[in-house]
Amino acid sequence: MEIFDLTIHEMQAKLKAKELSSVEATRAMLARIEAVDQKVNAYITVTPEQALAEAEAADKRIAAGDGAPLTGIPVGLKDIFVTKGIRTTCGSKILSNFIPPYDGTAVARLKAQGAVIVGKLNQDEFAMGSSSESSYFGAIHNPWNLECTPGGSSGGSAAAIAARTATATLGTDTGGSIRQPASHCSCVGLKPTYGRVSRYGVIAYASSLDQVGPLTRDVRDAAIMLGAVAGYDRCDSTSVDTPVPDYLANLEAGVKGLKIGLPAQYYIEGLDPEVKGAMDRAIELYKGLGAEIREVQLPHTEYAVATYYLVATAEASSNLARYDGVRFGHRTETAKGLADMFAKSRAEGFGAEVKRRIMLGTYALSSGYYDAYYLKAQKVRTLIQRDFLNAFQEVDVLLTPVAPTPSFKLGEKVGDPLQMYLSDIFTIPVNLAGTCAMSIPAGFNEAGLPIGLQLIGKPFGEAEILTAAYAFERETEWHKRKAVI
Amino acid sequence: MKITRAEVEHVARLARLELSEQELDTFTAQMDSILNYVEKLNALDTDGIVPTSHAVPMENAFRPDQPGQSLDVPDALANAPHHAESFFTVPQVIE
């Protein structure tokens, strides 16, 4: 096994036993990036000098017996996380020269544990997209099939796990942007409950939905990463001040007696037969492990995508008003006056998908349309949230596909935004409800493309879905299969 | 038609986005199709339903009004496209 193939917990053991140093691990990872990333395009910025300096510091810490779970582990960050002194673009031309003066909280917490930041990962521009094709820095290729999309918007964070160019990564999830790429790249991706992880220093897209989470090679690694970044932060007033449990404590507890719900509205016609087959096999496996399976109803599921594209775009149009060419970011060279400078800087700096969403959101909030669109969507959001609360009266977790189909070809859906939006139909409701969910590898189709299964938990039920995910992973080999590139 | 080209032009002005003729055409068609799709929400009776603005119920987060550390002026100006002394500079606003 190569160094770059190791999980966090495997690498941690080797570092502790002095079989491996962080400098060696970091060099191996940087060499791997150099060797394969030109095919994948998962990285926007690689930071070898800083990474090696952090690795040296980590080795000293381990030698002094002062290691934390992530000390010396090479990690990558979606380029939505602001990093002090390291360019942070959010996949956009408008931020292509932005060097943040501070670290966001999640990044600071990884650094406090001694994690080694190897670089900043490519993504859909401002996290708006489901295929990682809207980046100013070019499309990302799926390591399982380079002609296919890795999913989005955290496509680089997932592709780097599949290509083994980072041991673990952080992404963000507003409508499925961690879980859908994790599913398409056969890795573990966890979207925590809204409020579980601070968004301070995370470039905002839709503030009532955005959440930070890890993408990893296995379930244990996801628990380690979540434990490192979760918890209250006074710099994010939406972070919730409830204690962070030890996510490893009950990981191996099993699923005997666990009540697993299958939402009738997710097992519908049009679901890809191979995805359906993978879900059926997973359900049988859980039954065999002693879980109790029953059908539940989420009656407002079909309204989720419409609700999301009103709420998210409205919030985006407001959040992205800050990009005006005054304090940071791109400014046009050809402005005639101040208003013209705003309009031209934004026209030159934003790509098509971002403009489309700003336009939709501005329209939904504009005078005369606010009640019909934005307020209506917020009311339907209440109904969707109630669906989940009702379902969780009956069961402990929900088991669903992550996406209706495996990955699709790059270019296939770029001309039809609505079709692209509908690919997030099984992930979006979770963000609207604000609860937690994860994607884990559950098989491959005949073409060799990964299929993920989604476990949805109660609010702040991350430990419970991690336990359920681990029970599945322990009985399967899907997470061990490696993309050949 | 849910939205006309003229309305799209108006929204672009509100959003401070200069759009090309071609972008206006494309966005008019695409926004029309998306607005037709979101129309399905009207099938739901939402009378008396309280809107959800946030996933987790939250009160105002108060804290003592004490000055803390903030960015130094050079750091705050470091990313500015144009600046002079301790100010951001912009094109002339008043003739």
C-alpha cells in the first residue's frame, strides 16, 4: 500500500509508531498531486512550502508526545474556506487574486490539531452547481472515468479523495454539495446538522442552508474530521452551543434494533435501476444485521427542488452583493462612473451559473414578487421540515439514494439548468430541514461508476448515522476499491 | 411567458449586473422555464403556515458590546483594487 492510499487512522498509527514521518507523508502526497492532478484538476492552488513547514512542526509535536488525531495528516480544503496568506478564489474570476487576511474557524481548528494543508480544491463557482463545471479554473474530471463529472459543488474535495491526492478534505453542502460528489466518487461525505460546524471564514452562498463537512476514505475518518471541526464558535451566531460528542465512542455499536425508514417518495419510477439495485442490497444487508426496516412518508418531497431554488438564490443574490470591485476582488478597467463600475466588475467577474442565480434571487425578492415566490417558498420549507420531524417520530434514520443516477458525462447537462437542478432531488430536502446526512459507498454500476447511499439522521444525530454507516462499511468492500488513473 | 425580456433587463439593473444581448435572451428563456417549474408550489395550500427562515429555531445572539481586535488598516487595504492613504478609492461619484 502506498502512503497516499492510507486513511487518517492508518496514517495516524504509523506516525505514532514512528514508521512514517509527516514530512515523508506530505512529500508522498505532493508527488502524487504532481503525478496525477493534471488529469483530474482537483486543485486550484497547491502549497508545497507551507505544507512541508507544517509537516516538520507536526513531526516535532509527535516526537514530543503531543500529537492530536490530525497531527501530520495531509488534508485539502475546498477553495471556499478562507486561508490566511493563501489565495482563496471560491472557483471565481472575481476572487482570482484574493489573499485572505485570516483563517476561518474550521481551518483554524484543523491547524490547531497540526493538520498539514496541502492545497485548495477546485469547485463550482461560489458552490453553485452539481457537476463542478462552473469553475473559472476549469472543469474537474472524475477519477473513476475522466470523461464524467465528479459531481459538485465540492467536486475537487471528492475527486482528491478518489485520486488519493489528499488523505481527507473539507467541503461545504448547501443542497447536496458534499454528499452528491462523495457518491459520484465513492468516498464518505458527511453534511452535519445546521449549526454544528461554524461557517466563520466560509464564503457564503445561501446562509440558511450552508454547512461545513468532511469527505474521507472511510467512516472512521469522517468521525475524526467532524470531531475536529464541530462545536460552538462565537464568530458564527448560527453555530449551536451543544456539546460535541466523541464520535468514535459508539462507532462499532452496530444496528441491532435500529429503526431504518425508507421514504416512499424517494423510491420512485425514474430511479436508475442499478442505483435501485444497490439500495435493495443495502436494505437486505441492514436487515441481516438486525435493523428494522419500514416505509415512511415524506409527502412534500416533490416540492423541495422548487423551494430550494427560490430560497437559495434569494439568499445568494444578497450575499453576493458584496462583490462590487471596491474593497477586494476584480475591478473592471473600463468603468464610466461608480454604478457602471459595479455592473461591469460583476459582469466580468461572475460566470453564467452565478449570474443566473443572482438574477433569479433578485427577481424572487423584488417588489411585487416577494410574497409569491420567496415567502411562499419559506412556508413550503416549513412543511418539508415537518415531514422529517414526523418521520423521525417513527424511525431513527432514513436510508435513500444520494442521487437518482450515477455520475454523468461532462457537458451533458450544462445547457439545461433545470435538469441539472433536478439531480439534487434527494439531497436538497435535508438542507431545507436543517438535519444531518451522509453518503457512503454502496456499489458500482456496470460501467464502473460509483453509487452512494444516503443515511439521514435526526438533528444533531451525527453519531447515530456514523454508527449505522460503519455497520454497513464493516460488511462491505466498496470503500476499499481504488480508481485507476 | 412568466417573465419578459424587459423584466429581465430591469432585474439585471437591480442586481447591478451588465448583461450582453445574448445573455438577456438566454436568461429570459431559462428563467421562464425555471419560474414555470417553481409554479408547482402554488398547488400547496400554505394558509396559516408559519414561514421558516432558519433551520434551527434561534433567538437573537446577544453579547456584551466590548471592542475586540480588528484588522489593521494595511491588512484591510491589501486586497483593494485601488486605495490611497487609509481609504478605498472609487471612480468619481459627483460631477
